[in-house]
Amino acid sequence: MSEDIYAKPDMNKKVKFNRGEMEERMVDIYVSADTLRDGDTRTTTHETEDTAVDNGPGDQRSAADSSIRRTRVSAVCLSLLCVLLLAGIIVLSVYYNKEHQLHTKDKDQLQTSHNNLTKEKDQLQVSYNNLTKERDQLQTSYNNPD
């Protein structure tokens, strides 16, 4: 038996690589009672150097790896979309505040102008009434000379 172990291997034989054998060598770590109590029910797989996914010809990622990658990409895209939406809302609110301040300033100026014109109109009305009285008095005194 010890002779078989130390015998030289025949390197002329062609060996076909089988992906299924690699998958059989994967070591699964099962969920322990502690992780169940914490609510963490994920299972993990550890790869050794000889069972690594990228360790053979024509290596491809497993379906679980590509699913995890798609999930991560989706999460990143969704996060970026949320950030862009939030930035848009902030920009619009800043723009709205500036516009509101400008409109408030314009409204205040118009209100001041309106108040000034109303005072001037009232003064002109009083002046008109006084002049009308004076005219009537003059007219009366002209028509009735004593």
C-alpha cells in the first residue's frame, strides 16, 4: 500500500475537469442555535483554495453569486435613485423659497406704493373739495354783489 502512495504519477493521461466535483467539495456551515435566536438565518459557504469558483478552466459564477450580485446592484441603483430624488426635492424647495421671497418683496413694494398713492388720492380729494367750496363761494359772491 505504501508503494502506491510513493509511485510516480502517469502524466500522459488526460484528465477531464468536472465542475460537479468542485461543487461537491464546497463546505456548508449550517445555522447554529445562537444565530437562530438572533434572527439571522443565513447560511454561508466557505471555499478552500482547491474549491474556489475561479479555480478551474471555464470558471463561471454560480447562480447564487449572480443572484447576490444582481441584488446588490439593484440595491445600489435604488439607493442612487433615492439620493437623486432627495437632491431634486432639496433643489426645488430652495428654488421655491427664493421665488417666494422675491414675490413677497415685490408684494411689499406694491403694497407700499398702493398706500402712498391712496394717501395722495385722499389729499387730492380734500384739495378738490376745498377748491370746489371756494369756487362756489366766489360764484355766489360774484352773482350777489352787496
